[in-house]
Amino acid sequence: MPKMKSHRGARKRFSLTGTGKVKRMKAFKSHILTKKTSKRKRRLRRAAVISTRGEAKNIKRLLQV
């Protein structure tokens, strides 16, 4: 049986930290930025860690880890 392929959409959106947590980028940073404050835009640049254990488990399964 051939190797399992990782979900390419998930691979582009999520990455794993060294400790195995799932990292993602924040939404709402692509357009309509003029009405958003500098502070808000600066915070949207940061990556976030997925806190829900079930969600992280599903994403790891898609990434084939």
C-alpha cells in the first residue's frame, strides 16, 4: 500500500511547533485594512496556537504526523 498523502490545504494553513502544538495565522488581514487600527493589524500578524484539543487532533491527522 502506498504512503498516505497529507492534506495539501491543511499543510498550507497549519504548521507544528517543536513541542507538537498546531500553529495557525489569524484571519481578517487580507483586505479592507483602512478601517482597522494599527494595533489590530499588528496583532493579526502574529501566529496563534490552536487551543482546542479536538481541533488540534483533527488537524494533525490531516497533516499525517
